[in-house]
Amino acid sequence: MKKNLSIKSLFYFPVLLFFLCYLLVFPQESLYAARAGLLLWFQTVLPTLFPFLVLSNLMIQTHAASYITYAVSPFLSKIFHVSSPGSYCILCGFLFGYPMGAKTICDLHRLGEISTKEASRLMLFCNHLSPMFLTGFVAALLPFPASKSWVVVLIVFFSPILGLMLSDLCSFVFFKDKNDSSTAPEYFKKPSSSLPHLEKLRFSLIDASIFDAFETIVKLGGYIILFSILSSIPLRIFPGHPAALALACVMEVTVGLSKLSASQLPLPILFPGMMALCCFGGFSAFAQTASFLQKENLSSLRYFKSKIVAAILAATMSVPLLHYTR
């Protein structure tokens, strides 16, 4: 343990020292990048995500989410092989985007509503960019008519689902217990026929939900500012180099998509690259998600691998689908 700790310290120390030196040597570039990250958080992330964080917390604490999942779980459970609470994670992840999917999964896992195995499986496809962001921001960066934005949503949503299908297929072929005659996964549960009683909406619950939402949203802002500064480092040290552009793009997804769009790459290269970045989400989104997963002892490495697979699948899918954007 001490040996592993010393090796990690030897790796982290020069990275942190380099980051500190960059802040001191290039204060103007650091200030500009930090200001850009702060504005992104204040103008976009805070007003968009904060109400959903408060509402989701209240729905979970008052058991109102159970009434929503009761209606949709018969459909979603059969398609994705998840429990009834797991279907609520799918709804939040698909509709609200980063990091609502991961936050909801970890909240329900902490409350014992979903198992560790189901939480790990849900993380493979329930935590990605929201449809509002894809249609309102990403599609606007591409030279497509607004009516073709469905192609972007289709690629970003279906790529992780396809990755989940491949993961399930590999698990079935290579790791299935030959003596196990059951076909349903152990985390699959039929929706309960009874619903819990709704909790009274008290001000203490509202206060706790607001406090939890603020803690989450402030933490996200910190990650966005840090990775906005990190994205400026390769462009400042190696200006104009393609590798520097690629490294800056994968740091923070919003900054990266804007830089890719302004790079004047040919569309057959630009479109797969932007779709891959949308599915990967950037290291900032990964760090935000990993902070939730670490508290619940869920695997960040498995989540990271699923994002790499989804990015590869998105880039592959975008090549034939580019024809439908014209």
C-alpha cells in the first residue's frame, strides 16, 4: 500500500507543480480560461441544471419518483433489464444530461433502491449530454439545417446503448455460468404492484434538497473552471499543433466542441470527431462523474472504458449517417 501510494505521489506531484507554474507564468491566459469556465457555469450550467437537481431530490425523498417509474418501468424494464427504480435513472439520464444520470444512480444506490451491479450497468448508458444541449448547442455548431438535429441526438443516445448491448453479449458468451439456468440478470426485478405512500412535502425536505443541489452545482463549477484552464495549456505551449488542439478539446466538452467547430476541418472528419467527443464527454465530465462514483464505491474505470467504446461507436455511426444531414 505504501509503495503504491509513493508511486502515485511521484506522479501527482510533478503534475500539480507544473499546473502551479503555469498559473504563475501565464496569469493572463489562466485568468481568461477561468473566466470562460465561470461564465459557462453561471450562464448555462447553473440555471439549466439547478432546478432539475432540486426537483429530482424532492421526488426521490417524497417517493414521487416511484409513481413515475410505476408508469414507465414495465416498458423500460423489459428493454434495458433494469429494476423499477432503475427506470427512473434512465429517464433522468436521457432527459437532463450530465451529471444528472450519475447523480440519480448514486442517490438511489445510497438509499438501497438499486444494487451495486445494477448501478454499474446503468452508468454505461444513462449519463450523457442532454437532448436540449445536443439540439440547441451542438447542432448549431454544425453546418446542418435545424431539421437534421435528430441525427446528432440519435448518434449520441444510441452509441452507449449499442455499447451496452455489446457488453451484455460479451458477458453472456464468455462469462455466463453454464450451470445457471436463469436467463434474467440478478438485478432485474419486476415492478412492484404496490406504491409507497407519498411523504409530506416539508420545508426541511426542501431545504435539504436545495443544499444538496447547491453542493453538487458548486462542485461542478469548480471542475469546469479547472478543466477550462487545463484546456488552455496545450494551446499556449504548442500553438497550432494538431495534438494540442486534440488534447484541449477532450478536456472540457463545451470548449472542445467550440474549438473543433472553429478548426475548419472538412466535414467528413469534423462530424465524426464532434460526435465522438459528445459521447466521451470530456475529462471534466468524467471527473464530475467519478466524484459521485467514488462515494458509492462504484468503478470509475469501467465507466471510463464505456465512454471510450461509445466514442468509437459514435464516430463509426456518424460516417454513414452523414449522408442524411444533407
